[in-house]
Amino acid sequence: MTGDETIGSATARRLTAELARLQREGRYPSLVAGVTRGGRLLWSGGRGTVDGAVPGSGTQYRIGSITKTMTAVAVLRLRDEKLLTLDDPIGDHLPEVPFGERTIGQLLAHEAGLRAELPGEWWERVAGVAWAEFVDRLRREDVLFSAGRQFHYSNLGYAVLGELVARLRGRPWWDVLREEVLDPLGMSRTTYHPGPGAAAGWAVHPWADLVLPEPAHDTGVGAPAGQLWSTVEDLGRWAGLLLGDQASGVVDARTLSEMIRPTGVDVGGGRRGFGLGLFNFGRPDGAVVGHGGSMPGFVAALFVEPAQQTGVVVLGNATTGDSTGTLAMTLLDVMREHEPWAGPVWAPLSQVDEEALALVGPWYWGSSAMAVRLSSAGLELVVLGRSGRSGLFRRDDDGFWVGQDGYHEGERLRPVRDAEGRVTALDIGTFVFTREPYEAGGPIPGGVDPGGWRNGL
């Protein structure tokens, strides 16, 4: 994206009309939305009133479970610092929990089989408790399913992850999140409690145009699952991070890719995938990634479309369903149709990698024609003439080429050299690629018929 990118007036009117329609038909006391690219707000709008004025991009709303995406980043930062692994049983770090064999990765992906809600009263509507009292309430019966068996959304799991962050950092979860994640991104209006001028939460009567105030308690140990308040402007910066902005240093590109990649499928949610703290919606024009949020009196949605480098934030103050998510998807559709992203400008590589250059060109996996290209992204394995096992390979910290996606994800690409050091074949997870189809004399397991190719059966 270029620094002077703007949005057309006709597109802005269309976005405003969609926002107005949902505020009216959804009967929201107030509703705000924004569209971003590169973490920069291109458009925002507000309808309804907060304290007698039309809300704007700086008005605070409670964001509910969008908080989980930030908790997930805090956990993965610990992993990246090698203070834990995703395969660690949570009991290794929090020995007092009765489901200690469930792993940190399973908790992040909602695959630990834990119950959905925190034990005790309806936790979103009452004052929260501290960790010691919370642990006293935990029982083995809080485990509903075998580990890794299925996706089952769990606020309980994210409450535990918040304590994990606090335990390993030696200070409260909120302090860690503010200092390590929010402050580097300039998200000063994302707070634990609402600030001055924040929207109040309302329930709207289902059969009459009447409203009822909703409570806004401190959720205590449940805070990592849904406590925070934020604005369209701040969440636009968060969208920029999810779209790959590395300027803050909060999380690197490889970890972000890991968060986005689905590990499980939420069958009840329209078969949406879920990674490590983020939902992933497969769409014909490319995946949409993000999270919704709700707390009494508030609903929220934050989605990004990486292929378009576009983010959308919608915040409302009514206890209703996930219609903010529907509006967010609609706004992304409007942007894709009327303001498509032009994409990056092509430029040659900044330096020549002779070792990588020796690997490019045509290759054959048996009789299947393939090719390897070198770009700024890495080595691209391309299938020629049909569909197949293509993929991207990048060098890891040890200098090995490692698959980043598809069938070869995590597998190493190893150049095979002759006695003079020339690359004669590629070995990818034991599959051998040669310069000719079933090349005679090539290092192909099982050998090649010495009669070679023939013109009859």
C-alpha cells in the first residue's frame, strides 16, 4: 500500500449506508465502524448517540472476546522466548488445575475439551474472583471431551491462559498485555476499565423500542477471555498487526502465520476454522481472519482479509447476536468490489543468492513436471500443467529450506549434490526430484528401469 491511499466518496457513502442500515434494523443505541489498510484508518462512521453525541472512531466500547486474540499473542510471545512450548501440559506451569494433562496449544485452539464457561454464576454478569478462589471451583467434570477430539469454544481455557501469562512473567496478565503488546502498538485507548466518554451497555427489548442498562463488572480471573474496552482507531492498529505489520516487533511473521492457520473446525459456527486465538473463514476470494466479541450490552467484530490487506472493525452497544460480524463481512465485500488492493510493486531481489539460484528451474517428481522459482518470499515449488503439491519454502535459522504451507509444510527441502558439488536432485521428505523425468542414473529410490522410456506397451 502507498502512504497516500484514500477511499472514494462513492465507496464511503456505500459503507456509511450499510452501517446506517444495521444501526436502524438492529436497533443499536449506537454503532461505529472503520475500514483500515496497513493499520491506517481509511474510513470510519458512527450512528446513534453516546451521551447525546454521535460516536466516533475514538469512542470506547467493550470488545469482549476480541480480548482473546491479545491473550493468545501474549502466550505465543512466551513460546517464542522458549519459556514454554505449545506441547507443554498446562499442569507443568499451573500444577493446581485438575486438567493438567491438557496442553497449552489445545487451550489456545479450543481443543482441550473444557467446558465453555467459567464455573460459578453467569460470569459475564457478576463480579469476578481471583485465581485462588477460581481454582477452588475447578473440577475434573469441567472436562467434557477427549483432548484434540473436537473444537469446543472455552472461556474457561482462556482464563487459565491468562494466569499462565501472569505466572511466567511474574506480574498480572493486564500489566503484561499493556506493556508488551498494546503500548508498542500505540493502543493507548485499549483499557481494562472504560475511560471517560465510553459507551454504556444496553439491552434492547425484543418486542418494544425500549432499553435496559447492562452491568459492566470487573471479570477478575475471566478478564483474559473478554474484559477489555477499545476503539475503532486502536483496533485498526490491531488489524494492521494481524495483516503482517512488523514495525512494532510484537509478534513475528512466522508466529502470526501459525495463529491464522486453522487447527480445528467449529461445525456449529458454519464450519469456520480456528487457529491459535483467531477464527479463519474460507471464502472464494481468500480467507478472512479475526474474532467477534460480546459482553452484556456490547457486541464487536474485527476481521481482516490478508489478500486485500484490508481490516474492518465494528463496535455496538446492545446485547444482540453477531450481526456486527455480518456487517464486517459486508464492509469487506464493498472494499473488495469498489476499492480492491493494488498489491505490492514488483522489484528484483536486493541481492543474489547463488546457492538458492542453483535450485531454480524445471524439476520432475517421477513423471510430474514441476518448477522452482526464487522470489523475495522464498523458493516457490510450482506444479506445471495440473494441480498438485505446490508450496513455499523459506530458510530457517539453521539455514535449512523448510516448507511453509500445504503438503510439504514443516518438511525440509534438501539439495542432493554430486562429487563436484553440483545440485543434481532435490529431496523433499524422501521424495526425490530430478532434472529429467525418472532420470537415468538419478538418486531415485527403487531405481529406474534400465531400458528407459519406450514407445510401446
